[in-house]
Amino acid sequence: MTKFQIPRVLKLLATALLITSSPLRAEEAGEAASLLIRNATLVDPAGKVADRVVSMLIRAGRLEIVTEDPVPTVEAREALDAEEGFVIGNLEVGAPPNFLILSADPRADFKVLLDTKSFASFAMHEGEVVKNRLPRVVEPGPEETPRRGGWLAYTPPPLMVPLNYRDTSKWNRFETKYVSGIFAAGLFLDRMSWLSQDDASKAQVGDVSDFEGGEIRGLRFGLVGTLNVFEQPWVYTIFGATNAFDKGFNEEGLDDVSLFDWRLDVPFLKSSVLSIGKQKEPISGERIQSMLFNQMQERSAVADALMPSRNVGIVWNGGNPERYMSWGMGIFNDWFDANQDFDESATQYVGRLTWAPLRNADDSSIVHLGVGYRYSDAKEGFRFRTEPEFNNSPTFVDTGFGSETSMLSAERLDTYNLELAWRWGPLWLASEYTRADVDNPELGNPSFDGYWVGASWALTGEMRSYNRKSGTFGGLPVSRSVYQGGKGTWELTGRWSSIDLSDGAVQGGEMDIASLGLNWWLTPFFGVNANYRYIWHSRMGLDATASGFNTRIILLLE
């Protein structure tokens, strides 16, 4: 049979459809505010990869996700059944999709492409539905509800079918009957320049010019995939990293490489999941979100000072996606990872609840609320400290300042966290408040706290996604990369943060930071950004200032 190029033919057919399509019902035509298409068959014209039956979610005229995992109908205003029809076209996350769904396989019969009036059951051009003969999805009754599958964890792994399905033979992915996985990696390269420092600052923290220059901010690499031997697949995550990749108060030896994440996500009961292993604690949206998705290069000072990066334990999570509610709770003790005796290692109980009570019909506007609590029996004592939101920097505030030992004793630690955020299209406003209460009468039962308020604006118009399962915001999609003749994604950001580690007998210092940032993602896998910060800090009545500028290059493999 003569070979043919489906993409070239498709361009002509899509144009013809736009011109000749008959008028549609109001709910079928126009921009899809939120549309879910299930049971669509992706085909590979090169024949290198087997066909895949997927679900596609489109919001506000842009493709949000393509996945083999089941997507609940509550994710969209309307859900359609493609009946395993064949998809041809361009699918790029964050961009307006252009594709046809054909009721027959065009590879088996070329006439299918020539008679789209008969065989095209659905057509979308630049995010607008121009033809639709697909039936609506009818959910099964309670006794017929299918078993769950796919990514159900509090922080789902980013494993989806390749979005450009004309090139699905990815060398870093494997799939067998019993196990599947994908290798991913991230490299962060920094160049730090300190711009100013007064004498009072030098007296408190030393000369910051010693910390200028380039460095590898972080390196992360590993596998994520599924164990398919179970009726409902279990998800595994194994990642190594330099400890500097994701700092917290419990990180030492930031240049060392170690297993940073090792976790198994197991479906549990009807609508919840158990995550077992080394993972993030369920507290603070800023901490739970990937560092890539936050507004600035580094998390706020209070997040790094008062909360850990990772911990070893069990997290149970679930929620009600239809009502935009999520919850997670866990118990942790890192005796195994820290090579300690269990009875000498501190135990923590952590929980978080989120809700998005205000939202519009197409989810382009969402108000998010969150509350978290963390208890620790403080067997190992405590030490809170952090840099001024620059990685290449000395410590500016530290509860260990002036003490004979860096770790201070306590009977217990209680940490509280509040979240408030609003996303309105390309605008994202977010804030958090965190407080840690220490039970130690000899120290005056001190309390340490801090907050941050941030804003970001996508100059190129993209919108961050919102994950109902974990109550977190995702990163900005790249609608049109520079390789496609576009500008990539540009984002302007700003943040004010504050932390106070002085209370009672502990004089760890106070710090306020004003930050400005500019992020540019040239492609989904290559980005550059720059952050400027002006820092006010004080300790023992001595006020000081400093400022700096850091540039970063981000390289991702997924």
C-alpha cells in the first residue's frame, strides 16, 4: 500500500471541516469551557508504538491532560465517549488542540480520510468544537462502579502518555505486562551575585561576597511507574538527588547525593490511597508543590526554616473532587533513614485539609483555602534556621545562635499552617502563615512564626492548573515553544516574606525579604529565570540590610 502522511492530509481536511461544517447545537459548538473525551484511540503513523486508548481533558479552549488513567466526569462540564474512535492531529498541553476523531482506522482504509462527512465523529480546531456526533458519557450506577486505577496519590507522579503521539517511542520509557516506568531528571544551574551588604550585616553573618559564583543548585534523577500485577496498579517512585534540591530544616550535607524519594502508593478503600516511604509531609501547599511550580526560585524562608523537606512514614489521603476538597494525614519517624534506634528518633503526626469554596463555571477563577497541623514529640530536640531565600548564602536566622549546642531541647513541638490563594486566569495570588510552638519552660515556651504573600502574572496568558486531589497548583504550560515559532511562557513574580526566630530565651533573629522574579520557559523542558531580593535582618537589636541577584538555568528530562 502506498505510504501517506496523515498530518499533511489532516491540515487540508481540518480546513475543509471549518468551512463546510453544518450549524451545531449551542452546547456542541464554540470554545469548550471544560470538556472530557474518554475512550479515544491515539495512533502512531510511524507504527513504532501500539495504539493507546486515552482520555483528553480540555479547559478554556486549551488541552490540559492526555492520559491512559481514568478521569472522573466531575472534572469537566461535559463528558463525551469517543467509542475508541481514532484521533489524528496535534495534542500539546497548554495549547489549543487541533484534531479529528474518526470512527474507522484511516491506516486500514485511506477512504476514511476522504469522506470525513461520514467518518469524522468529532472535530476541534484551535480549541473550538466544529463537529460533534459523540454520545455523552453515562456514569454507571453504584453497583456497576468500575474499579479505580491510575495516579491517586497525594502528589501524583507525572507519568502520562506522550502528548506528541507522532513521536511516542521515548527512549526513557519502558512498559511490560508487570511493570512500567519512565526515567526523569532535572538539573538546576545557578549564578549568584551579591549586590550590597552593610557593616551591620557583615557583623551578623560574615561577608556574603564569599558566596558569589556559579554552582549546581540541584540534580535529581529517578524512576516513576506502575506495578501492574494488581487489579488496581500500585505506583512506585524512586528518585535520587543532591540534598540541596529541596531544602528543609532537617537537611545536612547539601552537596551529598542520596535517595530523596522512595515511595509506594497503594489504592486503599473506596476513594483513598496509602503512600508508604520517604515523602513530603501533608502540610503547606508551598512545600507539597514541586519547586518548579512555585513563584520564586526558592521557597519562602519560613517554609525552609520551620518544616522539613522529606520524612519517612505513611500518608493516608483522599477527598471529594466534586466539592473541591482534599485531605491528607500521616505518621512519620525517620529512624530507618537516619540510621537511629526507633525509640531515640522523634515521631510526628501531620495533617492537612483543603477546600476551594469559590470558583466559576470553567474553573478559570478559584479561591483556595488550606489548614495544616504538625505534632512532634521532639525527642531529638529542635533547630530552626534558614538562608535569605538564596541557596548560595550563609545562614541569616538560626535558633542555634548563641547556644552552647546547636540543638535545643523541647517536650513537644506544635506547628500550624494556614493557606490562602486565588487564581484568576493568568493571575495567581498566594499566601501562607506558619507558626511553631515549643514546649520548654526553661526557654520561656517560645513561639516562632512567619508568613509570605506572593503574586505572579503570566505575561503570555497561560493559566496554572489546580489539582483537586492534593489541593495544589501546577506549573504554567508552554502554549507555544520557541521551536514552534512561539515566545514560550513568560511570568512576572513578586513576593514579600517574613520570619521571626526570636522569642523567650531564644534569639535566632528576624528577617524580611522583598523579591522580584522573571521566569521564561522556552520549552516545557528548558527554562531560565532571575530573582532579585532585598533583605532586612536583625538580631540582638542590630538592624542590617543586604541584596542579591540570582540567575538559574533549568534542564528537564521527562
